[in-house]
Amino acid sequence: PSRNTQRIRRSDLMNPSHATATPVSHVMTTSSSRNITSSTGAAVNPHFVSDVYSTGRGHTVPAKPHRNRPSSKMSAEQFRATISLLVNSSDPRRDLDWFVKIGEGSTGTVYTAHQLSTNRVVAVKKMSLWNQQRKELLFNEVIIMKEYPHNNVVTYYDSYLVDEELWVLMEFIDGGSLTDIIRRVHLQESQIAAICKSCLEALAYLHSNGVIHRDIKSDCILLMSDGTVKLSDFGYCARINQKQRRRQSLVGTPYWMAPEVISKQPYGTEVDIWSLGIMVIEMIDGQPPYFNLPASEAMNCIRTLPPPTSKSPEKISPRLRDFLSKALVYNSEERATASELLRHPFLQFASPPSSLSKLIQFRNTV
Ligand code: ATP
């Protein structure tokens, strides 16, 4: 199925033409089908979930605001004031021209623009302050990339309040998403290893800083034309620390969600490793397990069946099979960590970035 990688709005619930694959971040109020979130900690009504998913699959659903969470109660003025403390107070419009829309998600629209002061092309994500399922998630859009710079994380440049919008300026990643590549090209194992290695470098770094991405899937992996792999889309991140070691919200995209998330068990950084395992299956099979099922049924399968594997396990090497079996472990305590997977023999066969660069060039020709 074609995959819409953006979140959809409440109004889209009514529109069955959105039967595509996008993240869902608020089970109770949106209905995109590829990801669900309910960071409520409160139980998500499974009937609602199946209603949500009957409109399509593959979207992220934003979590319901938590009744006891102060940010959910923030007034519009408080919210604006808090955001304004985080962003650059100048007006970026004088320094930007030639806006070209390159993508749209549930939280905002992404453009390329020419930055006059640096004479470079930048990506600008424009997000309405108010037209959000969970406006407090916008803090993530500014904070995570800014506070956690890494070679495999999209580089943050600056952010601004422009009228009633939050603008985040970041590096423009010119090679498109991994989803685009998977759709058109069959990846070699050495290329899968190279992509996994870069993603795991980013995840090991974020996890060591208590950041859980919560929405790992091929749509969030962007590639530069030189073959560098970058993790993006931090809108659904959660932080853990000494005070709050686990999270419980139903957040993510159904087909990539870890069993403990679906079961509403307290969870930690391990959920990203499960999702990475599912993304490896995407790279092998072209789509995640159970993708032909409605999201609610897929979630049920993830919760009740043994961990999935590739549709054609005989076609993959024992090394890759073993790598997958270390990531897709039902019991999160027994699942490998990002640092452990980085030492897995499968990654020793990672091809250099130049082979990913060729992949992008080839993708452009098919
Ligand atoms: P979603 O609903 O999928 O979470 P979103 O509202 O968070 O979407 P993004 O996924 O961040 O929006 O971006 C929307 C589109 O813009 C995607 O197709 C993505 O590949 C593209 N995009 C985002 N950031 C960049 C960037 N820095 N460089 C190039 N393309 C980008």
C-alpha cells in the first residue's frame, strides 16, 4: 500500500480517502493509521482504536493530553510564553526566501528555503501553535535536535515564533527517506547493516541521554546524497530520568510498536530497539509484518504472537537472522540494547556510505 508518512488531523477521520500509512499520535482524537500515541497513561479504548484504524493504516496517532500533566492545562498565553523562551526572538523571514514545500506531516509542513546570511539551502518546518492534537509535543520539535546534536541526527539550526507558528530551521537532507528507497530498490545486507549501524549510533546516544524516540520506522530515516543516514522526526520523543524511569503512554505507529507499548506496560528505551527490528524487516520484505491487516488486528498479533521475522527467512544470512532475533525479543528486559547491537557481527559487514549514496542515485532513476 502507498504510505502517507504524515499524521492526519481530526477532520481527516471523516475522510476515508486517507486510507494510507501514517503515524498516529493521539488515539482518542486523531485517526492516522501508521502510528498511535496515547501518552495519557490512561487506557486507550480498543474500540476507538479499531475505529481509528478502519480509516487506514500507517499513521501516527497523537496521545491524549494527560489530565494531571501540567502542560496539558497550560493556557494559550502560558504555552506561547514558554515556547518563546526556547526560540530565537528575531524574525527569520528577512533572511529566508524561495520557500518550496517538500512535505507535510500531522504537526506541520516542511519547506526548503534559501538562507541569505549563510547562502545555504535549509529545511524549515512550520507548525501551527494551535492546530495540534497535543501542543506540548511541539517542545520536542525544538528541544531534542537542539540538545542532542549527533552525526546521525538531523542538525538543528534555529527556531522562531512567526505569528502563530513555530518555525524550526534545520539542515536539508537531500536524499529523501528510507521509505522511498525501500519502495524502489532491493537493499543488500551490507547496506541494511550500514543503515542499522548509523541508526543505532543515534539511538545509543539518545538512549544514554534518557531520550526515547518512540516512532522509529523507515519514514523517520532520511538519507543525504553522500550516504549519511540521519534520524529525524522527534515529535513523539519521551524522556526518562531518575525520577521517571519508565513511560506508559500508547505512542508510536501500530505496525512498529513494541508489545509492551501495546500492552500498556511501563516501558523504556527498549521500545526503539523493537521498532528498529521491525524496520529491518521493512528493509528485507518491503513492509513491516502484518501490514496487510488493519492496525488494531496487527497490534493484537504483536501483543499475542511470538516475535515476527522476515517473510522469507531462508533468503537472509544467519548473521542477519541472529541480529533480528536479538532486537525482536518479546521480553524487553532480554532485548539487546543499542550499544550491544552495535557490537553484533552483522554490523561488521556494513558497507561504506558511498554504497548508500549509489542507492540514492539509483533510486532517482527508477
Ligand atoms: P509525521 O506525521 O509523519 O510525524 P511530521 O508532522 O512530524 O510528520 P515530518 O515527518 O517531520 O513531519 O516531515 C514531513 C516531511 O518532510 C517528511 O516527508 C520528511 O521526509 C520531510 N522532511 C522533514 N525534515 C526534513 C529535512 N530536514 N530535510 C528534508 N526533508 C525533511
